[in-house]
Amino acid sequence: MKKLLLVFLVVALASFLLVGCMPTTPAEGEGEGEAEICPTVAVTSQVTIAGKNYIKAAKQTITVTFAVPTEPVSVYIGSGIKGAPTTNDVEVVVYANADKTVYTGTFTFGASASDCGEAYIYVETCDACDYCKYPYTVDKTGPASQIKIGKAACVCEGCTITFNSTADTTVCDTDVCCGDYCSGFASYAIDLYLTKPFNTCCDVPCATPAYSCPGGVACPIDCTLSCITGTTTTVDKVYYMVATLLDNVGNRTRYYATLTLDSGCGLTVQEYTANVEEGLCSDYTVTTGEEQTVTAATADTVANPAEIGACLTTL
């Protein structure tokens, strides 16, 4: 009798130690399964905003963490309806740590998802088990803005140049033409260089800017650079402007232009266009812009400032 009781005790303990099968009904949000059984899942660029998880459309590392050792584990990426890997879902090759609690793998998000569309990560621990489901929103494009460049009154020696978002409600869905439609606008920076600042080897500027805006973490863009050195000889001073916009998952948009100052702080702006031979970084937004002359010799502000950049487009 004692032996029989011992056998029952061993079987009962083993049933508590087994990890993997999830007989519960999935609950979307924390993973489709019971919260204490489903693992936590994290993606490299993951940002949570207003309860939604956003990720950048790029190659990302997925980390699946269990509270206890678990094996086997399968991870899939899908479009919302879990099916066979050959139809709706793609299996991600994952590698476990020594104690089988953490699994990692990589996947390139955004190839099939629509811009700001949802992708789902599924985690299974056996063929007959319920899966855990985690929704993510894939952000494929960077922010956008049109930027007015003009001249303002200067109280110092040199010239003052202003940079501001444009108001264009006929084109944009916001009061100012500045923003991001998916994960949200994160920051901007504006830099002026004395030489062409980029070449094919760089992801960041290869030169130190002569002037920089402190930048901002929200729209609208509002920047004033004062005491900028203008022409001191017969040759006008040329600056290479780089405007960098970031969204919350790290998508980046860059606009650039040449700013020419004459001896009277007269300002000429031209959206800078370059061919491959000039070696600009590939993530630049190159547009063919006509030269725009800003004349404000006697005015404190510019009546018709030059505009660069692009407005937001409707998803």
C-alpha cells in the first residue's frame, strides 16, 4: 500500500513539473494563453505607446523568456490568423540558453506587412498546445515636415536664419506640416556645415557642423540660428544644411539644402540634389528643387521664405 501511495505521489509531482502544453483559452494582449504560463516576448526596437507595441520595419532580434525551463519552443510571425507556416506564418529559428528559459532569433519585419499594419508573434511549446499570441504594429516610414527657411532680425554681428514647420492644412492633417503617422514624432535636429558632410562610408556626418540647432522632441519645428558668419570677401558664403527627423522606433528622414549668404545677409536656398558620384548616404530624401531666393534686406522677417522637405501623406 505504501508503495502504491508513493507511485501516486511521484506521478502528481511530475504533472506539476511538466511545462509546455497550454490547455487554456488564449487571451490576446498578454499572449494567447494563461498569463502565468505564456512567456514574455521582446523585440529590439519595441516601443509601447498608448498600450500598443510598435516596432521598426527592419531586421530585429526577438527574445522569448519563460519563467521555468521549457522545451520544445517554436516561434512564428504571422498576419493575425495563425495557420500553417507555409501559408500565413513564417517560423523563426530560435536558439535557447543553457537552462532552456530564454530563446532568441532574428526576423526582418515589414516585408509583407502594410505600413503601420499589425504583425503577430506566436509562441508554441508543443503541437497540441494552445499558442501565445503577441500583436505588434510595424512602422515602415519616418516622419515628415515642410520647413520654411528665412531671415530674421539680428542683434549680433552676422546673420540670423530661422527654420519653422509650415502651416498647410490643405495638404496636412495637422495644424503644422510636421509629424509621423504611426509610432509618432520623436525629435528633430538642424545642422549647417561648411563642406559637404556625407560620403558613402558614413551613417553619421563625417564632419563637425559649424552651427547646430538645439533640436526638439516634438512638432512644430522651431529653430533660430544667430550670428552666422556671412560673406567676408567677394565670394558668397555657402552652408550645407541637414535636417534630421526621427520617429519613436528610430525611422529617420533627412532633408538637405544649400544656404548661400551674401554680404548683406541676403539668403538663397536650394534643395540639394546629388548623383551617386557625389556619394551621399542612401537614406537621404533627394528631391529636385529649384533655387529659391529669400530677400529680406530691410525686413525683420521674410515675407516668402523658402520651403524644403515634404508634407505628410495619408496612410
